[in-house]
Amino acid sequence: MAGQKQVQRQTGVALWRQIADRIRASINHGDFDSTGMVPPETVLALQFGVNRHTVRSALAALAQEGVVRAVQGRGTLIERKERLNFPISKRTRFSQGIGDQARETRATLLDLAEEKADAEIARWLHLRPGDDVIRLETRGEADQRPVSRATSWFPADRFAGIGDVYRMTGSITKAFRELGLSDYIRAKTEITATHADTGDLTDLELSPGAIILITRAMNTDLDDKPVQYSITRFAADRVQFTIEN
Amino acid sequence: MAGQKQVQRQTGVALWRQIADRIRASINHGDFDSTGMVPPETVLALQFGVNRHTVRSALAALAQEGVVRAVQGRGTLIERKERLNFPISKRTRFSQGIGDQARETRATLLDLAEEKADAEIARWLHLRPGDDVIRLETRGEADQRPVSRATSWFPADRFAGIGDVYRMTGSITKAFRELGLSDYIRAKTEITATHADTGDLTDLELSPGAIILITRAMNTDLDDKPVQYSITRFAADRVQFTIEN
DNA sequence: TCAAAATGTCTATTGATATAGACAACTATA
DNA sequence: TATAGTTGTCTATATCAATAGACATTTTGA
């Protein structure tokens, strides 16, 4: 049977754009891992019900992004993206250091809420269980490719409204600065691994069985006061961590 | 200052489509509530940096949706959408009964996870705390307008994989049927009200201070066994409930 | 070595998208 | 009752999006 949702016409979104987005998602999902290449243009054109030239426009856009590389006579190869390197140090920030590895980095806000700290959060943030904390859920992307999803907690009394500031600036570092915290330090990072759960599969465009790297990290201000605790889940095949001593 | 993100060209998404989406979001956000009408076409054209005709295309699309109505000489009025009526009965389902009130209804999957039941979930689903449950978070939309966001829990042993089935069918009722439950009954509904939290503001496109109607509901199978417990948060100015006795 | 299969290039045509300008028609108000 | 402000309509032009067909070029494998 054909795919459940075909491309739509007359919506103001060009067909090549819709097709490019769906092919990229399929690649991230690992649908073509067995061959390492995208199906032939004629096949894709048939599947999507469009002209071959339209598929070529979509593939050209993906080639421009660096997602695929077309080779005449062979086919369109999926570029083995290098793993993004996350240096872990006292100056660890998400966007910093990634900027030169990817053309476009973005963090999208998934959820934002104020809640009471449970025992674990309280321990990391040096609060008492039940104290107000702000929870921020974000997804990190590099070149349209979902890389990580993070849940961060902040002391609500000190960083009231940090969610809204984050929404404006799109950066934790900038949000901190807006709220009067000019600098902070990565005090501790724990790294573990597990299998992807269903939330990972959807948010990170993974297949069942995929591996997730989990970091639990605490940031402090210059007086060693905790300002942020975050749990980040990375798609293991898209990242590596380096620790310099 | 101008808006932080302007419309983008050459992306495969038509300018009129981007502009229409942003105007619709502004309307839902209540930005024009003081006047009850959209700014003049010439002003919008200047704001977005496009020709007036392009703005007109966007407004024509919104008029087609029924969001606005243009009146020559006066301006473009925002249609006071009737509140969606949710009849609450033993046969309460989201999509049913709404279909004839809105042109297009949709439920988008926000999150999906398997977790352990806490005390409250366990009580509603007649389980023991710690039992496995599947949590499903969705947003309900009618005519592109976000109406509600719901969190539902299902007993994991009985409805394993209901999340994936839901993703395919886009309907709880159909997902139940796929998993062998042909019919179910709304056993209990509790209704409360509160102010919107930050999550509501983003997901439902509301302004601070907006009112949220909350339903806590339990569905059972024909043997009175609980099959679903859900907490749904409605934008209060977009819905009404009716209970027939 | 030949043929099949795949991407690359070219021309041509149609419709959608966007800009530009001018003016008509209508509403509200001074 | 003028007049300013607003939406509606028309013509014209340029570019983008999509389709169609033909053929070249390259790779792979029989």
C-alpha cells in the first residue's frame, strides 16, 4: 500500500519542499540504511505521484544541505554525517562549538512549565523537595537533523520568567544573561546509555532499538550555587563527547 | 522594533502562506481583540515587507477558512467564531459531533511514552501504583485553531502499542477498535477551571490570564473496566460543554 | 564489450507566486 | 457633503513551480 499521507497541492507549500522534508525524515529514520542510498529518482517520482524533475528539485535541496550526494550513473548517496562533537568542559554550552560543525543549529521549545521539585531535582539544585522549579523541554537540531532532547530545571525564585526570555532569545546562555547571570560553569556531568523510548523515536526520528546517550548535568554560578540541572538525551549515532583533562 | 522573524523567501513555502499562518496565530493570541479587526492591508504589507497583493492572498486564504471577513471600505473583521460545542454523554468522543461544526478537525501527537502509574492514575484506571501505563499527549485543532490539549493514560498490558496505532489512524476510537475494543463508554467526567499555565500559552496560542477548562474523564469498556483516563485542557473562550440528562 | 540503469542537461509549456501601478467602490467621519 | 481611509478590481510583468519529452553521460554488471 502507498504511504498514508501523500503530498498536497495548492497549499502554498511547494511540492519539492514537502518531498525534500519527507525524504530527509526517512533518512534520519534509517529507512535506507540497508543500501545507503535514496531510491532512484524515477521510483520516487512514481511514489510521490509527481514528475521526475520535481523530485530532482527536492534532492537538489537536500544535496545543498549536505544530506545527500548524487553520483551520475550510480544513484543518490546518503552522506555519512560526521558525528557532532560535544566538548565537555567547564565552558560546555550546547550551541557553542557546534556552530562550526553544522551550518544551522536550532533549539526549539517543546514544553515549559512551573512545578514542584522532586527529590532528585532538589538534590541536584540544592533545594528542598517541593520548592518551585521551572521545567524547560527543548529539542536541539543541527542542519535540520534532530540531535538531542533536553529537560532542564531552574530554581523558580531566582530565574522567574526564564522560559519567556528563552523563547525570545533561543539560548540558555543569553536567557541567563538577561536575568543577571553573566557567567556559569559546568560543575558536573554524568553520562549513561540506554535504548530509545517512544518519545525518542518521535522527537529524534529514530527506529526502535536505537541507542540514546544520556547526560545529567549541573551548571553553577561562579559562587558554586546550582543554577540549572538538565537531563539530555542524544541520538547516539549522531554525537560523540570529548573530555579534555 | 519589528518582529523578530520576518517571512523568508526561496524556501519553497509561499509568502502568502507564511503570512496567513502568522496572522492566524496573532488572531488566536488576541493581538487584535481591542479593535476586532486585522490591520489594513497596506500596513500589513509594510510590516511584512511584501506587496499589498501578497497580503491580500493571505487574507483571502483566511477568509476561505472563515477566520476573517473583509468589508469594503471598513476593513477586515475577525469572525467571532462560535464556541465549539462538546456534548458530554456516554458516547463522548472528541472528533464525533465536532465534525459538523468545523471544516477540518485534527489531533496531533505531541508526546508518547510508557511510564509507571502514580497514585492518581492508578485510582482512575483501577490499577496498582507502579503498574505500566501508556501516556499519550495530543493537541486538538478545529479549522487550524488549537482548541485543547489532552494527556491520556491507558493500561499498558491491555493496549500495548496503542501509541503507534494512534499515530497511523489519528483517532482514539479507531485505535481502540484496532486493538480489539469495539466500543467504550464515558463513565465519568469532572470539570474544573483554572488560569492558563505557560504550556497552555504556547500550545493553545493564548495570552497570559486566559482561562482553561479542565476535564478529567474515565472511559470504560462494556464490562465497566477502565480503558482510558484523560485530562484535557480546553481554551475556555473556544468551547462550551453541554450535558443532556 | 554491450546493455541496463541511473543521474545530468536541455527545450518547451502551463500555472502559481509576487510585484507594480492605477483606479473603482464603499464606509466612516469631520 | 466632502474627504480620508479602506477594500475590490483590473492590467502588466517577472520569476518560481511543475510537467513533459528527448537525449547525453556515467556506472555497473551480465
